[in-house]
Amino acid sequence: MFNHHQGDFCFFFLFSLIYSIYCLSSIFCLFTPLIITDLQSLTLYFCVHTYCSFFHQILLYIYRFLFILPLKIPLHILSSLKPDPRCVHRGSSEPLDLHLGMFLPTLLNQASPSQLDTFFTPAWNLQIIGTYAQTEMGHGTHIRRLETTATYDPSTQEFVLNSPTVTSIKWWPGGLGKTSNHAIVLAQLYTQGKCHGLHAFIVPIRSMETHQPLPGITVGDIGPKFGFDEVDNGYLKLDNVRIPRDNMLMKYAKVEPDGTYVKPPSDKLTYGTMVFIRSMIVGESAKALAKSSTIAIRYSAVRHQSELRPGEPEPQVLDYQAQQYKLFPLLAAAYAFTFVGQYMSNMYHRITGDINQGDFSELPEVMQDTKRTTFICIEVCRMSCGGHGYSRCSSLPDIYVTFTATCTYEGENTVMMLQTARYLVKSYRQAREGRQLSGIVSYLNEQQRVQPHPVSSRPTVVNINDLSSLVEAYKLRAARLVEMAAKGLQGELQRSKSQEDAWNNCSIELVRASDAHCHYVVVKLFAAKLNEVSDTAVHSVLNTLALLYALQGVALNSGDFLQAGLLTVPQLAQVTQRIKALLAEIRPNAVALVDAFDYRDEMLNSALGRYDGNVYESMFEWAKRSPLNRTEVRAYENYMCLLHCSND
């Protein structure tokens, strides 16, 4: 059967063939002009030159759409081809991550055609190595309050950038400490005496010849961190740094030579890169959880422990219901987040296409709630592996430490949920005014929202064995909590509270509404994905996972469903029993389900999560490679013997 690994081999064989032809053609084109003696050789030269250009374009398109867009493949693959680029970049963070993941995409999305000619090609070829400097020491999530300034000087047609306070120093950008020579800096634009909000500027920070900091630039590494030791997260202080007018990214907003400001079609376009990164985080959450559950479930299938019945062989740890209850809901969540990540990626690219056509209507619809869940789940996977899970040979500590930072990417998680809540309240008010909502918030339309009625008369709508019924219940729960939060906020405003105080006093309800909305979206997208699966057996297994994910959420949030009249107390006991039955159904397929993620051993880098199950042999070999085992420590002769002799 033609599998994923064979597909990779065939693709890279084809890519290598095209690349080889291109290299030979390039060499021919380089030396042929020296030996052209007649028309025939000249014709041959132009023919080969044409094919060389053709193959070069093919390589660029393949590289752009298959390597650049995923943004996790190193750019030097063209000159150092490997059988699989994932073996070059093993998923760990590197100093070039922001260059690949934010600097290049920002140029593609926000630079004008002339700016692309100036900056993108050198950045593509790693002559320019960039980072994305947004976060400041004093502001992260609330980016509209960033303090870095860029003041336009029409007399020289330059922007003057400054860090006016200590809290305005750029802090945290990866690659800034030692690697980058350019940065895309987000700063408040001032021209003709007026502030026009945040805009992006390309700022040279180090000399292209010596890599020394340029005048007015104070740059360095921020020091040791919880993780990401291989990434030089840095700081940047700007003191009257002048850059040309053309260094402001001007695909949308512009500043004319005389200082006249030309507004963009939508103010949200400034945040395009941030939206891109937030959409990527969902996919990264899915990958981290998929890797963790793969390691934990494979190890639990290898590990034998205790006795279920006296005198019988030790069973696999995965046969214990308590272990299944810890791990199988996480497996279901990994699949759910994978499908949500695919949706978010498709949505981002669709929005990007709409922006290019002048449609900005869907920009706000970005939801974030997978980070917190994944962070907790990784720790559960680690603990489910017992003491060996604490060893770095399991790879779980590395996954945990790396993903921990994701919980505060682009903003602290609670603040991000409040931003989602702000969008939900706005949508709710629009629905109240009679506007027909579309997309993922269409459930807030007037005719679909839960209407208030006595508890005794509320219908019980949940069929715990039917996924579509559970999706409906999650929708009604989300609608009810959004409505309660919006009405609570309105009540605070009517009590003569300011908008800020009212928002703060309702923040708990708003976070709950945001959480319910995100939970509904995940369940809905999981169920929708099943409709695309035609294979009956695969559909049955995925349906079991989806039911487990949905019912686990019902069990953990039973109060919401009870208060909404969507569930009865007797049904709660049925939910628990149904979850147990689903665990037993998943058990025979658990290892196959994690194998389906198709993470190679090189990617997992885990002795516990090996595909072949040789856990203990791998652990022993891993331990023998410890640096402490390279030499014998002469402890006895140097210390213990002296102690013994002195005692004598």
C-alpha cells in the first residue's frame, strides 16, 4: 500500500531530480558563454538558459507553497537537501523561527510590490535575517497601548523611531538577541502632529557587514528563561533611529512625502500578522497534544504493572480504566484540536484571499481556547507515564516546557478569552438589533437564542448517545452564557458604571461565555468533520472519540447544562456510565489512533513513545550516552579515601 512515508520519498526524489537538472543547467549557463563560437552553440545556450529559468521557477513555487507556508522548514534546504526536511528541523525552536514564521509572512502580506523587491528577496536568501518586534516590556496583549513611536520628518522624508520609556523597550522577540540584522517594529505613527495608531516599520538593527548594532540601537539577549534555551529572545531600545519613508510597510496604509496620511481600507489590517500567528497556535496546540498522547498511550501499552487478579500476569497499564480515563479524553481532544486547527488555517487563508479582494468582514472571527487545555493535558500525559515521564528521555518535559510559552503567545490566556468575549457581546447586540449574523456566531441570532422560561418548563434536549443532539446542547449552553454575560454587562452600565468598570465587574461571566463558545465551536467542528469521512469503520471510531470529547465536557461543566435545563440529574449518572462504555470501545483502537498521527521516532525523540515498543532498551542506551558516563569520577581516591584515612 502506498503510505505517507513512500509519498515523502517519491516527492523528494522528484524534487531532487528537478533540483539536479537546475544545478547542471546553471553550471552550463555559467561556463557556456566562454565557449560560444557559432550560432548553433548560441542557440543551445539560450535553450538551456530558458529551461534553467523554467526549473528555477518550479523550484520556487514548490518551495513557497510546500515549505514556506508551513513555516517550519529551514530555508537552506535548497542547498542542503535532506530526505525529509522534518529531520532537519525536528520541531524544536530555533533562532530563525520568527524570521520564517513572522518576518517573511508580514512582508508578503503587508509590503507593497516595490518593498517586496527591496526586502523580500534578501530575506528569502537569508542576507536579511529578521524578527518581529511587537511585545514591549510594559505591554503585550493590549497592543494598542504600545509606546514605541515613529515620527515622520518631511524635511528628510524619514521616520524617527524612539523608545520613550523603559516600559517601551521591545522585549521577547525571538532571534533579536544575537541573530537578526533587521526587525519589523510595531510603533505608533505620528505625522503632521497626529497619532495614527500602530503601523509596521522595517528597521535595520545590525550592520550587514560587521553585524554590530547600528547607531541609536541598543540590543541584546534577555537572559535565561523557563525553556527555549536555543532561542535568543532579545530586547531592543531605539534612540532617534532614522529610517527612510519607504521602510514603513505600505501595502495598505501610506504616508506621502509631504506627511499626508492615507488610511488603510480597514484598521484591522495592521494586525494581520498577529491573526496569522493566533491561527497557527491552534495547530501547534493540536500537534503538542497529539505528540504527548502518542507517547503516553504507546508507553501505557508497553508497561505492565501490578495485578488485576492474583496469580495472573501483570496487565498492560492501558488496561486499567483509571489510565484510560486519564488518556482517552486527551486523545479525543487531540483529534478535535487537529480538526479545529485545519479549520482555522483554512479560515485564515480564506480571509487573506478576501482581503486581497477588498473584503474585510471576517477579520474579527478568531477564537483561542486550545492553549490552556493543551497545557494541562501535556502534564497529565507526563504524570500518566509515572517516574519515567519525568526523564527527558520521554520527551514530555521538553514538550511541556516548549508549549508553556504558547500559553502567553500574543497575550495572556484570560485576556485573550476576554477579547473573544468582547466580540461575542458585540455580535449579540447586533443580533438584538435585528442584524442577521453569519459564520460561527450565527447561533446568537434572535430566533436561535435561548428564551427565558421557568426551570420546570424547560425542555430536556440532550440525547447523550447522539452527537448532533450534543452539538445542539453545546450551542444552547453557549448562547445562554453569552446572553447572561451581555445582560450582566448592560446591567452594570445602567447602574452608572463606566464601560471599563462594568467590563471588569463582569469579567468572570465573560470568560465563562468565551469558554462555552469555544467549547461549542470545537464540538461542532469535530462533528462536521465526521460528515467528510466516507469509510464506515473510520467513521465509527471517530464518532466514538467525538462522543467521548463531548460527554467529558458535559461531565466537567454539568452545572451549566443543568441550569439551562438541557440535562437532568439522572442523566448525569448516565453520562458517567456512557463515558466508561466509550473508554472500553476505544481501548482496542487506542494505539492505532495515535499511530495515525504518523509521528516518526525522530520527531517524537522519545524512548517511551517508540513505534517499535522497545522502550527499556532505548532508555538504557539513552542513559549510557549521558555526558556524566563519558569518564569515571575518581571520587574514592580524591575524597572518600581521605575521609577513611582521617577517621583511622
